[in-house]
Amino acid sequence: MQSLQLAINAVAPILMYLLMGRGLKRFNKISETTRSELNKIIYAFCLPTVLFSNIYHAKGLDRSLAPYVLLLCSLSILSILLSLLILSRKIKDRAKLTTMTQGIFRGNSILFAVPVCLSVLGEEGAALASVAVAFLVPLYTMSATIFMQTINLGQVDKKKLALDVLKNPLIVGALCAFFLRFIGLKLPNAVTGVIKSIASLTMPLALVVLGAGLTFTDTKKYKKELFVVCLGKLVLLPLMFFLVTKLFGFGRMHSTVALIIAAVPTAVSSYQFAVYLKGDGPLAAQIVAATSVFSIVTIFLWMYFLSLFGLIGG
């Protein structure tokens, strides 16, 4: 019964927010213009605030986390290489190949992983997830840019790549938090209170907006591609992250966070990447929609069965 409750707590809020967004869209209470503008605000301001707040207020974060973060980054790079190697044997269309690859390894980590870790593991788990995400986000960004430019465009614009990384709002938010912790500067309570308030509003707002934007117009056209990506992103990748962290001797807290980070749906920004870097835009949109919906089921099942056998938790 406790395992079932843990699994429900992990996914129920996300499901309800997505359904609220669908309801607003269904009854024409949110326009495409409004949704687009809200997405810009969420990405450029709200999500960096969440990342900043979680890292700034995190307890017990020190250099001892370096091996864990390094392992997650190494696993992410390995997942990219394996995805490209396996998919390239069957997928000859470059645009489709790169789009499916980034669909497998790029996760909506801040929007899904951090709140799920908070529900399952509490503030300590959310803080650990935030630190890991702070390193994984720039890795995802750089990796997607490099292999999509290389495969789709035949070249890598190093200057643009560096600027894109440095200007990424999520990276800026994380770096600011790490810098303040490094120099030991304490912000006034009034400032941290505002930051916490914005951070607490972000997840519900972002998920409602995401729910309002989910479309399934090309699902039948890409059903084989979607099955492969969902299998890789929601089942095989989490399994690999979980087993490897266990193999390297990390405890239940760390392995649970690794599993959740890997099990989240594909990042919404992957659609913009696919369009800008000559990938398959319609396929990217369907990947975001399909993984967002099916992740509700897979995350629930991961949490339920692994908790049932006492393999995850704080």
C-alpha cells in the first residue's frame, strides 16, 4: 500500500496539471499566442529561478557529489552514442535520425525530475536532482547542438555553440547560485522569499501550459518512430541509469534520483532545436507529446515496483 501511495504521489500532480491545460485549451480559455508567450517567460525566467532556488538552498552539497555528477554526465554521453549507433542502422534519414536521438536523451529535467524527486524523496532529493540537472542541462544543450549541426548541416559553428551555452538561461541561473554559495554571500530574506514564491509557481504553470500545447495530429504517421523513442526514453534509459548507479555503489537516494532524471519525458525545447538545426520538426513535436503522456504511466510503474521491492527511496 505504501508503494502504491508513493507512486501516486509521484505522478498525480503532473497528470492533473496537464489535464487542466488540456481543459483550458479545449474550452478556448488559452490562445496559441498566450501559450507561446508564457513558454518564453517560463523558459527564460521561471525555470532558471527554480534551478537557482534549489541549488542556493540545498543542504549538504560538497565536492563529494563530483563522482555522482560525473557518472550521470558519462551515462548521458553514452546514451547519445548508443542511440546514434543503434538508430543509424535502420534510420537513413538524417533529420529523423537526429530528432529521434535527441528525443531519447534530452529530458525535461527541471519541469518533471525535480518535482517528482521532491514528492518521492523530499527536499534533499530535490536538491540533489537540481545539482545534477545544473550540469546535465548544458551537456544536453552542447551535445544536441554538436551532433545535429554535424549530421544535419555538416559542420559545427564553435563560436555560436559557445555563445548559446553561455546565454542559456538555465545555465546562467545555476552558475549564479553556485557562485553565491562559493563566495558565501547570503541574500536578504525578502529576496529569497520572492525567489521561492516564483519557484513554487513555476511547476504548476509550466505543466498547465505544456498540457495546453500537446497535440497528436501526426501520431499515426510516426507511430513506429514514437514507439522506439518512448521505449528508449522511458524504459531502457532509466533502467541503465538505475543499474549503473547501483553498480557503482551509490545508495538508494542517488539511484532513485538517477532513475527519475532519466525517466522524464523529452524536453519541450527539443522541438525548437529540431526546427532550427534542420531536424524533423513535426516528429519532434510528436515525441514531446507522446513521452509527456506515457511518462505518467511509466514513472508510476517505476516508482511502484521498485518501491515495492525496497530498491528506491531516501
